[in-house]
Amino acid sequence: MSGAGGSLDTTLGFDEALERAVAAAEPARSWLVPLLAAEGPEAERLRRAADELRTRTMGDEVHLRALIELSNYCRRNCMYCGLRLDHTGVRRYRLTPGEVLALAHQAEDLGYRTVVLQSGEDLYYETEVMAGMLRSIKAETDLAITLSLGERSDVTYAAWREAGADRYLLRIETTDPALFAAMHPDGDLERRMRCLGQLKALGYQLGTGVLVGLPGQTVVSTADDVIWMHELGAEMIGVGPFITHPDTPLAGANGGTLDQALNLLATLRLVFPHAHLPATTALGALDPQGGEKGLEAGANVLMPNLTPETQREAYLLYPGKPIVDVTSATCRDRITERVRAMGRTVATDHGHVRR
Ligand code: SAM
Ligand code: SF4
């Protein structure tokens, strides 16, 4: 974000903006922008306010969602992503349905209550292949299932919901039409918005989110993202700093910063008191304490990695991804220990969205 570019009617001072947020005012640029642009002691106050609200609305429990990165094949060419189709230097892999089912059992054995099945946009997992996998996981475990498989047809989304998927994560990435087009040469902002509307209509617990610090992004455009996600009725929101990948067309760009991401996370908590907000892996890639900082700025979810160790380094969206070289059990132990060290507890329920 490069400061408060774009047109603004009236921007409030920080104190008044924070008051509006705490009073749960209708989200508006006039108070979102000063929060998103906060620095120094004001940024600290913003994060404290978000942390206090999170304690009141969501409690001290942290929900762990075990991430299974199914496949790193992708048909798309998002400019920022290391898995983009044109990045030929990636060793591509796919997990079989049998492997995914075994991982789901492992997730349950490790005490997790949710698995997140994520991949590039890989049409290999046809509607029925995926639906079969979902039915098996539901029949053999008591796990909640979140999907993060990109844009698919309405028919496919309906079949997967029918087969047992509880939640879907599809980040809008940015609602700025020019920036979206520049970042997604094969994308279409309206199509992505339609996908999210369809997922909501099908009754999925709805997750979306944005990247922070994309080239040319401003705090005004991020404020508009927040307003749009509010209108959508997002129930889970993942925000991550854009991290530069050297083998993408954005190799020379500056990435987003931890402060930008934490300001957005804290602002989101104030706008969405009951949403599930992860301290995303990308925060941990910028700072070894990024997870803790996210949890202290309004977040209540962490996503430990359950992908087989042999494949993790091939699912490299950006460099510096943490915990690629420890076993899934060690990953679980470390995350649990970090949560406890903060005086918080690991949730034992499914952590469904409260409606
Ligand atoms: N392919 C699916 C999709 O795009 O929705 C799911 C997997 S995709 C790898 C998950 C998220 O990774 C994207 O929504 C994007 O925001 C994030 N991502 C990709 N490249 C990134 C980068 N260089 N820095 C930070 N986040 C990145
Ligand atoms: Fe593919 Fe998702 Fe990466 Fe875009 S962000 S290239 S859709 S994996």
C-alpha cells in the first residue's frame, strides 16, 4: 500500500476513526483508511483494541485447521504466485485420494478437528473424484472440511457441498478492478465475485480474503476491500502480506510488510467481531513471531501444515514458508506450545462459524 492514494471525501483523525470502529459503525473509507495507515503508538492501540474485542467475542481459544496441500498443479497464472502455470521450475505433485484419506485420519489422531484441502486450480480432481474423497473423510472421521481449490463451476461447488464440505476459502485478493486485472492475466473479477456469491448461496461457511502490499495497492483500495467483504457477509477472512517470489513476473516488486498486514487484520476484527480470522502462514514467513503477532492483533485461528514432508517444499507460493522441514506431529506440538505460551488454549470443538 503506498499511502492514502485515490479520492477521499473526508478522512477522520485516528482517535475518531478508532471510536467509530469500536462503536461498530457501518464500514466507511473515512474511518477505515486512518486505521489501515496507522503507525507507531496508534498502530499499537489499534491492535490492542482488536485483541480486546477478540477476547470478548471469540474468547481465548485458538482453532487449529490442519492444512493438506493436495496438489501444486495450477492452470492459472496469478502474477504473484510461485505455483503459477508458467513457472516451469516447480516439481509438480498430486496426492491420491487414498493418501488424502490417510492424512485425514492422521489429522484426527493428532487432535485436529478441521482439515483444509488446498491446491492450485487443478482440474485433475474432477467433481466426482473430489466428492468421493469428501464422502470417505466424512464417513470415516468426525472432521470438519474446508476446501480451498479455487474457481470451479456452480455444479461442482454444489456437488462438493452435498458430499460433505462445510467451508470454502476463496480470496478475492483485491476488489480494485485495475489491480485485479493486472495481477490475474487470466482472471475475471466479476467471475470471482460470482463464485463467492454462489458458495454463499450453497450454504458453505464462507471464507475470503486479500493480499496486502500488492504493487500499486493503496490503503483506499484496501478500505474498499473491507467494505466489499462486509457486504458479502464473509465469515472467515484470511489476509496475508504479498511476498515476492523470485521466479514470478513480480520478482522485482516490493512485498507487503508485517505492519500493513497486522493493521488490516486488526481492522478486520473490529469490523467482523465474530469472524474466524487466521494468523496466516505468510505472517510467519516475514517474522518468526508473525503467528503470535497475528494472534495479538485479532486473529483466533492457526493453520498447521499436514502436507507430507516430501512434498512441502514443492508447494512454495513464496520463499521463506515456515515449518517445511519438521514432522506433522512436531508441527502440532510446536503450535500447541506457542498457543499455550501466550496464555491461550487450543479449541477442542470443530470451530464452525457461529450464525
Ligand atoms: N489456488 C487456490 C486459490 O488461488 O484460491 C488456492 C491456493 S492459493 C496458493 C492460496 C492463496 O495463496 C491465494 O489466495 C493467494 O492469496 C496466496 N498467495 C499466492 N502467492 C502468494 C505470495 N507470493 N505471497 C503471499 N500469498 C500468496
Ligand atoms: Fe494458482 Fe492459486 Fe497460485 Fe493463482 S494463487 S497461481 S490460482 S495456486
